[in-house]
Amino acid sequence: MRLLLIHADFLEFVAKEKTGAAEEISEDRKSGRAEETLVAFIAVEESDESDPDSIIKRAYDEINEVLKKVNAESVVIYPYAHLSQSLSSPEAATEVLKGIQERFEEEGIETLRPPFGWYKKFNLSCKGHPLSELSRSITLEEEKEREAEEEEIRSDWIVIDEEGEEHDPASFDASADFRKIIRSELEGTEEKGKEPPHVGLMTEKEIADYEDLSDAGNLRWYPRGKLVRDLLIKYVNRIVSDYGAMKVETPIMYDLGNKSVSEHSDKFGERQYRLESGSREMVLRFAACFGMFSIMNDMYLDMSDLPLRMYELSTYSFRREQRGEIVGLRRQRAFTMPDLHTACADLEEARKEFGSQVLWTLKTEKDLDLNYQVIFRTTKKFYEDNEDWIKTLVHNIGRPTLVEILEGRKHYWAAKCDLAALDAHGRPLENPTVQIDVESADRFDISFYDDEEEKKPPILHTSPTGSIERVLCAILESISITEKPQFPVWLSPTQVRLVPVGEEHVETCTKIVEKLASHRVRADIDDRDRTVGKRIRKAEKDWVPYTIVFGDREKDSEKLPVRVRKEGEEIDMSIGDLKERLAEETQGKPFLPLPVPRKLSDRPSFVG
């Protein structure tokens, strides 16, 4: 089938004379007019006759997609044989055109169908914007491929333990957290309708909030939250640099007129932001793939360049999640994704890099105070060809792994490993991921040369932490169920708080805070006109790891009574002791200074 779609102010026609293939019509169908309309000029082709129902469905979908974009009020289904030289029979063409008309009418959309097989006079006024003139070609082969992609691919599940033994997940003697992952993946059983604790905490702790003036799923970040987010970004940027990846930066929008971009975009269905730029239709990136693959395509690579590790922190990436799926920091429409791509010489090198990167990303759980469960997903063929390697990887990971074995390949990857934390209700939060991509090198024409022979590299997609927002979500969910919740010390917006007993102690507290700040410690002073008890409770509410109440006794003492939140006790320490303890707890982690005024009396409240 061939389509020519024109967004028009109006179309009007008059049927003048029959051809030998004309359909019989009543007098009132010999003329008509539609306004604010999408005109679909259609040529039904011989190849469409084998499955008219499928071609009707596909044509309806294509026309309806454009109808929604241009916001037209009606549709014209106009038979137009001039678009093709391989036409169907008149009977088949009439059947298909009627079928498309009926689909739109069933949806309550005003539809005009000029008669088939008549010479017609028509006038129309084209709108003249970038989407006002579009052409489409539809084949049954494409429709069958699309239907096959949409079918749910059957999968089998096993658990592989550290010794390489396979188990039935239903009977495996699992830890409580691993059992929750098994139930969630196999049975879809999770506590629905319960808001994750982090949603309330992100506003209560002045971290982030929804932005009503933006699209749903876009957040505003307050100073405390921006500090934590920026520290996480510095952390992941540093570990990626240490791993040997080269940093790049690429655009956030790409041209859907490019075949590689459109094919890759189609993998994500409707979860995209599309927009017009002049005469071109663009898509906002949902990962850093487009730009990075474009760079790789332009490079001259040989064996000595591989493995090639290229990294971008994609701020922002966009996925148009459904409104019901948007939840706090768990899932947004605009998010920050650390994205590493590694081009490998062959599958053997890809497996080696994959194993190395899984173990590397697993180390982040200690730095982030998280507890990951491991899920490995693979096609059946990949599992059969690489079973020993997969079991060796599980042994190296050192914990039981839930393995999903898919009958076929639906996505661009043949294997992936997800590391999942759990929220407070036992629902998985997939954070780090490593994937073996076996499609994109062909799609984006990425090559390297080995003894002058051109080859296509398998490419790993890796996020060492998952999106920054979801990392913070996992941290908040994890600590929300502890007895004394607090951020890891290196992420705590305030690490030390001084509570002066009286106004006369503020000056000395200020000097202590300045001394701590010079040693990369975020310290502040609660100098507000409140009782000491209320200010101590404020420090507790702010999850401050170390609080010091400073009065006359402390002014004359080398030791200070330091309330250690995590341990729930008070320990006498000198300022030197405290600095040493903080240096040990934050060793190797990034640092940023206090993001707000040091004195609480100088701070505004961002949340009412």
C-alpha cells in the first residue's frame, strides 16, 4: 500500500464519470466536503490482497498516528491509483478502503470516502507546515514483523547458585530479599497501591519535588537534593574514568529521517518525545546511544583500538512513561543516565568485558550502602552456546542469580545482567545493567579492521549505577526502613551540626565549623532561637550523622560530646578525632561544600 497524507484546510470533490471498475453509489455520495481534515490518498497494491485485515489495521494505525499529531478533525479516505503501478483488483481495493473507513467511524471520527473507480474533480487547501505532506509505504511483511515483535516472548526461569548448580526458583532456598525478586519476576506479586516511602521523603527532606509547570515526570531539585545528585554524578564519573572510558558529549535530539535512528527508536514504541524542527521530525534521546554510535561510525577503528570504551552522562534522557508509571524518583520522563558503550573485537572479548563490568558495577553497592540481587536475562540460543561462561560468571559474582531464558530475541541485546535493589515494599529497583548488543553495529554501520578485513563489533551497553534519580530512590527506600535512617556520610548534606547552647557560644561554633570546612567537612550551626531540645530534634529530622551541643563546659574542654546518629550514642571526641573519623568514612569519595548558608537562621524553607 502507498499513502500520501495531506493536512488540509478543506477537501471537496465531485464524482464526474464512471470507469469500468466503479463501485455503485447513491446520488448523495457523488460529492462531498471535509474541513480541517487529514486527506489520505491511498493506492491498494496487489501484495495487499493476501491479508486485507492486516493491511487495514496497519493503514489505520499509520493514518491515525498522523491524525493525532496534526490534531485534524476529520479524515478523507481517497482512492488514488496514481501512487503505484502494482495495483490490487478493484474488489480488493474497495474492501480495504471500506475497512479503513469503518475503523475510523468506529472510533467516532468523522470520515469521508470518495467512491472508488470514478473520475473525480477535487479541490483542497494544504496547510503548509512540516507535517502537512507525508508519504508512507506499508507492506504485509513489515506488519507481520511488527506483530511478531509485539507478541510476548515466552521465557523459562532457573536459579543458578555459586557452584553452578541449576534450581527451580519455586523451591530454591533463597534469602528473604532474593525470594522477593523471584516472586516479583515470576509471579508479578508486589504490594500495589502503596506509595513508596521515598516519595514523601524527597519533599520532607527538601531533596526534590514534582514541577507543576513542566510535563509530568520532570523534577525540581532543591539545594540539598542537588548536592546529593551532584555528588552521585561526580562519583560515577570518577569510577568510569578510573575504568578507562573516554568521556564524550552528544546532542539530545536526533533526526527520525535517518533510517538507523528511526529503526532504533521503533524499539521503544510510544515511549518517546517527538517534535518538529523546521521540515524534520526529531526524537529526544532516551539514552546516549544515537550520538555515541554516530561517533563510532565516523571513527577509523582497528584491532588495537579495542575494546573501545566511550562514556557520557546523558543529562537529560527522555522517555514518555505513562502517567500511572511516574512515581517520584523511581521513574520519570526526564532522567540522568550514566551511559557506557564498549565496542569489542568479537564475542569472546565481549564476554570478557561483560564479566569484568558486572563485577565492577557490583562494587557500587558498598559505596551506596545498597544490597543488590542479580538477574541475568538471555536468549535460549545464547544460553545454550555460553552456559559454562554464564555459570562461571555467577560463581565470580558470588551469590545466587535468577536467570530468565527467552525463547527468542525481542530487543537488541542477546544477554543482559541487571542488579536490582528493593524498595521498602519489596519491589525491585533495577539499577546497574550490562548488556551485549548484537544489532547496533550493523544498524549504525560501525566497523573495525582486522588485517584489512572489515568486521562489526558487538557492543556492550553499561550503566554502572543506573539512572542517578533511581540510585537516590534506592538509597532513600533502603534507609527508610532502618532504625536510624541517614544518608551514607559522604552523601549527607550536613555531616556535622553544631548546636550552641547560648548566643555567646555562636562565635566559637562558627570557628569550629570553619575549621571543619577547611578539611572537606560539611558543617553548619543551628543558631535559631529555639530550645536545645528542639534543635537536637531538628538535627535528628535532618538525618545529621554527627551533632555537637556546645556550651560552657565544651568551651573549656579539648573533647566534645559528639552524638553519633548511626550508633545512637554520645562519644567524646576532639575536633582532630572527628576529622579523622570523617576522613576515614568518606575516603575515596567526592566532596562538595555545604549548599546552603552555614547558619540555620539564614536559611529559607523550600517546603511549606
